[in-house]
Amino acid sequence: MKKILKRIALGLGLIVLVLLILSGLYFYKLKSEIKLMKPVVTEQIDENVFVIRDTFVNMYLIKDGDQYIAIDAGNNLLTVADEFNKLKISPDKVIDVLLTHTDADHVAAIKLFKNATIYLSRPEINMINGEKSRFLFWGNKIDTKEYTGIQDQQVLNTGNFRIKGILTPGHTIGSMCYLVNDKYLFTGDLLSLHDGKIGKFNEFFNMDTKTSIQSMNIITQIPSVKYILTAHYGYTDDYAKAVKDWK
């Protein structure tokens, strides 16, 4: 009996050791990939758009009179609140939050925007309702049960802005870009920017990189765009240069 118990204990110990090693490798890779990212500092980009930095991610604000539309909601509520304070913008003035997807670093400050309607793509709802896991058995979640799903190519008209949702799956099953007034293209984690040119996003974080690349082909065919604004690699105001060499 004692021999059996010893073997069981040894087997369990080996399993725990393997899990610890795998966890260590995973977090090492995670940190390495995050170090590759190049978010930009909090600033006003032009008369309509602000960028907010929250550790390794950017979210954006679109100014519409004395109200704002947010693209994503950051990685940490307190950090986002501090950055709003630096810009002298009240979170209460945010009337809409458009989520590019529901990973934790894009949704953390949702509760900060008490007066906002939350939008996300309909397929992405499956990432938070238990239908689809993000990694193994773990799914995504957001701090609200009140949200509105939008379809591919659906247009939202709010204030002075016309916003089209463009479904671009790959990073997650329901990742969505937002085209604002045919000028600003907010891409979330669809792609990276290096020397002003688009490239693949970190494959380590993608659910399906092949599908993500196919989605990138969609957003390279919008000649009216001036700005491409990413969540982890800053932005460019030269769309033509950014997509020129993409194949």
C-alpha cells in the first residue's frame, strides 16, 4: 500500500513540476511578446482624436462637442482614470464605448464610463457568454451585462460621426475594426505597425493568425482612410504608405 501511495505521490509531483515549467515558459513568452509592443504616450492626435496610454496598450477618444466616444477601455481602471485627469476630460462625458474585442487589456475601465453604451460585434459576444474559450478553459469577461451587439458593416450615427463596424476575426472570433467618418480606422489587435507599415500582430496572442491575415486584406482596400490607429503599436497618418507593400 505504501509503495502505491509513493508512486501516486511521485506521479502527482511530476505533473505539478511539468505544469510549473510550462507556466514559467508561458509567462516568459508573454512578457517577451509584450516587450515588442510600442504604444504611444497620452496625447491629442488632431482636433477630433485623443490617444490614452495604459501600460502596454492604447485606447482612443473621439471628441464630439462636449462628449466623447471611446475605442476600447484600457488595461487598468485607475491608470485610465489618471490619464483622463491629465487630459482634463471627465469619464462621465463618454457616451459610447466601442470594443474592438474583449481581451482583458481592452475592457478594464468599462465601469469608469457610467453614462456610456457599450458596443461590440455580435460574434464577440460568444467570447463572454461561455460559448467560446479564449485559452483552454478560460473565457473573456466584461464588467457589465448591458451591451449592444453590432453586425459586420453596420453603421452607427452618433453626433457628428458616422461609424462603421468592420468584422475582422482572427485575433479573436469577433474582433472588429471601426471606420469613423471614412477617415480614421481603429484596428485594435488586428495588426502591428513598424516604420509606418502594417504587419501581422503577435501570433502568440492570436486565436487564428491565418484568419487574421485574411482580415488584414479587408482593411487595405479603403482609400479614403488617412489614419490607422492600433492598440499596441501606435498610429500613422499615412494610410497609403502603411498598406502599400502589404501582400
